[in-house]
Amino acid sequence: MKVIDREELSELVRRFQGEGKTIVFTNGCFDLLHVGHVRYLQEAKELGDLLIVGLNSDKSVSRLKGKNRPLIPEAERAEILAALECVDFVTIFDEDTPGKLILLIKPDWVVKGGDYKPGELPEAKLVEQFGGKIKTLSFVPNHSTSNLIDALSSR
């Protein structure tokens, strides 16, 4: 199963790191999966051997995006992400930022979409503490969950 809790993830990551595997981590709400997400996740996977996605829980998404979000429950969002070939593991986290999760697994790479700048990420200092690297990836213009929701609402 690709959707696992953080304790199991921690054990697996330690084993893979012991084998010299490169661990890539990203996170997000992934409320309505779209081509921008898919391209971003495929690009993230190219940086290493394993791609781990930290998925914001329903409570976390509501705090970050508003009371009408998420549109899709966390278990379904996790299942959809896990179905992607480029995603190796998905774990759900309840915090607003993935800092605790990042410190737990200490990935080689932490990646975010091109709509972020590395210095803007609250977890940047954490990643530097254990020698990890941060990278922003390509951004697909006009492909965002908010844009999709707005377009659907206006129809």
C-alpha cells in the first residue's frame, strides 16, 4: 500500500536511505488533481529514487483554504495521488506546514511548485539544518485548483 502513516514512512525512509536511495519530498492539498499537479509530480520524481507526498488533511486544508474546502475528502485525495506511477508513498499530515514531517524523514530534496520561491518556504531553514536541498519546479500557468473552482462556479 502506498498510503501509509508517518511512523511506517519513517521506518521505510531509513531503510531506503541506508541503501543509498535519494528521497524527494513534496506536499500540498491536491484538492482537485489537474495537469499542473501531474507534471509537477513527474518532474519531482526525476530528482530521486523515491517520491513521497505529504498530503494536507481535511482539517488542515480547511484552515488553509477556507471552510468550503477541501472538495474531495483526504482518503480519496490520497488514493488518487497513490495511483500515479511517479508517486511512491503518500502520508497525511494534520499540521498547516509539513515541518514536523520533513524533520522526521529528512529527505534529500524538498520540492515545491514554481509559484513558490525557496526563500519563502517556512520549512527552508529546517531543510538546511540536516543538509537537504530545496528546489522549485516548473509552474504550469492557468492550472490551479482555485482557477478550476472559479471556472466551475462561473458556469
